[in-house]
Amino acid sequence: MSTPYAQILKEGLWHNNAGLVMLLGLCPLLAVSSTVVNGLGLGLATTVVIIFSNAAVSLVRNWVPAEARIPVFIIIISVLVTIIQLVMNAYMQALYVVLGIFVPLIVVNCTVLGRAETFASKNPVLPSMVDGFAVGFGLALTLGALGAIREVFGKGTLFSGIELAFGESAKSWVIHLAPADYPGFLLAILPPGAFIGLGLMIAGKNWLDERSARRQATANAVPQAA
């Protein structure tokens, strides 16, 4: 992979992660992330919307007047979200019902409109799609990881509710990490648990970034000392 695309992926997945760095789309991030399945379901739906909205915005960027760009971008995003709603309602209705209002609210997610405005409106189609994938998938991973933390402590399971996406036969895919009589930690699946979990994830990312920066500074100082 060429360096520019690698850098786009690195920025979207880590350095400018929508959930951990830019702190955009916090309403669905905190509200839906009670389980891995819910978090990944909304995260992947958002990823698809960002990829194709970035592609569409990049295609029309030279024909849209500057004063009309935001309404045009929102119309594009709205059409794509409507398509996602119809597909989910047709093939994953149970999951669609659980996610509820947060699927149509992708239209006003600042992450989607932000990438259209700051990146896709200034770059060709392929880089814009790569950026959409990186930012969307980074958000999906954040939602999934936060959902995993909350689900493990709150229910003692992983992938609870996976049958909502893949049918009743998928119930056997649920991983039980606690005894059957585990009462659950209620705080983890309540809204305060989402704030605490996200705060810990942000702290962990900042710690990893600082450690990496210190190692890089040490590595750069060794040749100079020599």
C-alpha cells in the first residue's frame, strides 16, 4: 500500500479516531454500546454511509456551489441512510428494531458530515473512500470495544443478542465468561457505565501514545549521543 493511503488509514483508525480523539457522535456511541452486537451493528452501518457519502461528495465536489454544499451533502447522506434503513429492516429487522432511532440519526452524525466537508470535498474519489472506511471502521471498533467492556461486566457474556443479526441458530455463538448465576454489574450497562468505559478507553489510548512518543524520543537521542 502506498504511503498516502497508509497514512489515511492510520489517521482515521488511531490518531483521529472519531470516538476516542475527535469525540464525535457520542450520543449513539454511549447509548447503543451496551453490547458488542449493538455497537458493531450501528458502527458498521455508519461505516457504509461514510464510505459512500465520501465517494458521492467527491464526485460532485466541482459542480456544487460553495454556498449550497452543506444542504447537498446532507441530502446525499440522507439518501444513503434511507437505503441502509431499508436493507436492515429487510434482512436484520430484529437488530434494526433494537437500534431504533439511532439508525436514522446517522444523518446528523457529525462524523459523517465532518468527513464530507473536511476531506471528501477536497480530494479524489478513492482517497475519500479510504478515508471513509478508516474513520468509520475506527468508530465501529470503538463501539465494539466499549460494548465488549460493558457487556462482560454487565452480563458476563460476549456477543449477546447476535441472533438479532444472524438468526436464532446464532445463539450458540454467545460466549459465556461468567457462571450462570452471575447477577451482573448493573452500572456497566447503564449510561454512567458508558461514560466510565469510554473514559478508560481514552485514558488507555493516551497512555499508549505517550509511551510510543517516549520510546521514539529515546531512539532519536541514542544516535545523537553516539
